Amino acid sequence: MKTRWIKTTAEAANELNVQMPWERGARRASMIARRSQAMSQLNLLSA
């Protein structure tokens, strides 16, 4: 009984496909770059 629970738990964990925060590096960096570019343009317009 215990091995069946472990087996089904391992199978469920293998099927789970969640993207961890550290895996989003390039997408997050591009978003930060766009935001900082927009902020610098706003600062130029308001100065």
C-alpha cells in the first residue's frame, strides 16, 4: 500500500510542469528593460 502511494505521488510530481521564478530570466529581464526605458523617456519629457 505504501509503495503504491509513493509511485502515484512520483508520477503526479513528474506530470506537474510549473515554471519557477529563476527559469523566467530572459523574459523578466526584457520586461525590466522595457520598463526602465519607458521611465527614462518619461523623465526626459518631464525635465
